Amino acid sequence: MTTNPTITIDGKTVPFREGETLMEAATRAGIYIPHLCHNPEFTPHGSCKLCTVQVNGRNCRACTFPADVGQTVLNDTQELNDTRRTITQMLFVEGNHFCPSCEKSGNCDLQGAAYFLNMLDGHFPYFYPSRQMDASHPDVLLDRDRCIFCELCVRASREVDGKNVFGIAGRGIGNRLVVNSSSGLLKDSELDAGDKATQVCPVGAIIVKHHGFEVPIGERIYDGKPIDEVSLAKEMAMGEGENG
Amino acid sequence: MAKKIKVATTSLAGCFGCHMSFLDIDERILQLAEVAEFDRSPLTDIKHCGDIVDIGLVEGGLCNAENVHTLREFRKHCRTLVAVGACAINGGLPAMRNHIALEECLAEAYLQGVGVDNPHIPNDPELPLLLDRVHPIHEVVKVDYFLPGCPPSADVFWKFLTDLVSGREPSLSYELVHYD
Ligand code: SF4
Ligand code: SF4
Ligand code: FES
């Protein structure tokens, strides 16, 4: 019998398998590391930085960093959670997030992470960037105001749907989600409502139409349960599915 | 009897929903009245703070020059200033006009809007000038605490005020933090 190599996360011994990232090892051990652009179904992207942990004194992204013997990882510390709250505030002020008018409110991972981190304000001056809404598709709405550039839709469209409908163009505050079609509009793209790319947006940027506000306030995902519980329950189950 | 804590409130570019939600503390307002008294507030109809008040609650963001003036004066009179609700914290729904040119907004409301008769853009000198964009209040004054929500629930007001009045550092638990 071979024993798995281990790391420690906040003092707890956590086994890992060859090639696993810190995020994967932590999730399997039932440890929540905040994340937005990570989704276990897709290749890691490492863009949101919410999963920042400290490995032997250095800050790293848990979703891309490989686990290795001898690592002492800090995760749930006040300092890291303060950093994550600041990152979340930056995500809010860089977009246009008016939660009271957003269909995703209550079920949104960005909002859920902000609640989890006890974010009470945006702290920074708001950019209020001007971004185009695309309501041209009969079944799918693209509200760029709420996009956080996690590229989950890009990955899903490429890796699962095999369509390459989405991409990111521009830099910094000029970043925009672009659509691969002759007109640049969703209606002329290959996107169908049932595509994986319409199911993975962690925020309210890609919305399947005709389902808005179906779940009443009080019964939405993050009304009752914080994101650490919701995320672990979902992603641990996905992991078991893979191994079983 | 111990000196009462002075509380003032004001509403800028908001909808008064936050004030209504505050009043949803219902009969707890009697408990509050034992330790606190209201100074300037739409609830008392006092228009300017008499002196320095302990806690000032601000509903609404900044959409015109008068809002900015009111906020600056209010800040000067409040030991502790609290941004209450989505509009004060991030501009809220009024800030959804921020990507539309002011001229277009005015034209839509006063010239081309459905059912407008005698179309003209109001220009009475008494009217405060609109800002080109709506801003949250922390961009103009120092804000000490934030109570998110659209509106924050009565329990948020209650938890915050009871914490502050009894000398505890105010904190909001998971159930009390929401943005809608
Ligand atoms: S996407 Fe999320 S954070 Fe943004 S407005 Fe919608 S609910 Fe709020
Ligand atoms: S639209 Fe949604 S899934 Fe796509 S990059 Fe933006 S936030 Fe991510
Ligand atoms: S979850 Fe790791 S960078 Fe986004």
C-alpha cells in the first residue's frame, strides 16, 4: 500500500495526488478556497485571483498551483480574506453591478463571494464603464455590464460545445466579451440556449431568457446558505463522481 | 438621565425606501427613543442639524449639485456618518443612467417621452443642476460605516444602531448582508 503525499492547509494535513492543484486537493479534503473563475469541469484559467493562498510565504493562485510535498499553505486567514475582499471590491467597481435589478441576484457567485467575505461597500471610486448589451438572441441575453472576464463561457464553448462562440478582446478597463459571428451579435452566432456556454456564467452576464425571477427571494441559493457550503457540496460531489 | 444620543438622517438621490425600512423596526422605535433622539431628518421635518449629532444616516447617492451641498453640510455635523442602502453605497438604480449622456436623459424625460405635453427642459434657476453622472457618497465625503441592501432590512438598522449605542464595533452577520 502506498500512502498519498501530503501538504498542510491551515495546519490540517491534506493528501494530494500527483498532478493535482491546491484547489483540487483542498476541495477533496472538504476545505473551501474562495474562487470565481475556477470550475472543476474546465481547464484552470487563473484570472480572478480570488483563490489567492499563501504557500511557504508566497501568494499563489490555488486553482493553478500544483500541490507538492513540503508545502505549508495558509488559506482561511484574516489577511488573505481581507485581500480577497479587496479583489472582490475591484471586480464590483470595474463593472456595473446593480444587484436589485439583476436576474441573477441571490444565485450569483460574485455576490455570494462578497457576502461570504462580508463586503459592505465597493471602497474604490466606481468606473461605471460603458458596455454594450446584446439582447439580439431569442433565448440568451448577454449583459456585458456584469461580466467579470472569467472566461468560463469561452472555455465551455470551446471545450464542450466545440463552437468557439465567445472570446475576450481589449485590455484592462477596455476588456470586453466578444461574440464570434459576422455581425458580432449573439443572434448570428452558433449559440443555442442548451449549450454548456449558457450554463456556466458565475454572474448575471449570460442569462437564458424567460426564466428571470423564477425563484422567490428567500429561496435563492445564497439567501440561506453561504457560498462555502454550496460550493463544497457541489464540487465534492463532482469529484466523487469522477473517482467512483 | 443619561444624555441621549443624537441621530440625524437625510435622503439624497434615493426613493425613501431606506427610511421606510428603518421605520419597519416598528415598536422597537420606543426602545430607541429611550436612548436616542432625532435631530435633522425627514421624519422630524427639521431641515438642518442643530449642532453636532452622534450618528448621521444617509440614504441615496449624488445626482445633483444640491445633493453634494447637503451631503457636505451633513458630514460636518455628524460624528459618525453611515451610508445606508445601495444608492448611497454604489449609486444604485439612479446610476444606471451613467452610460447615457445627460442631454439624452433630459430629452427622453421632457421632450420625447410618452405623454409629454408642452415639451421643454425645465430650467428654473431654483432647480438644482444635475451632475453628469450619479455618484456614491464615499467619493465625496469620508464614510464611517456602510449598511448595504435595497433597502437594508429593519433588522440591519436595529443591529447596527444597538451595536453602536452600546459601544460595540458594529458588525453584520451573513443573514444581514444582502445587496437587493
Ligand atoms: S451579476 Fe451578481 S454581483 Fe452583478 S449585479 Fe448581478 S447579482 Fe449583482
Ligand atoms: S460572460 Fe460570464 S462566463 Fe463569460 S467571461 Fe463574462 S463572467 Fe465569465
Ligand atoms: S479561482 Fe483561481 S484565479 Fe480565479
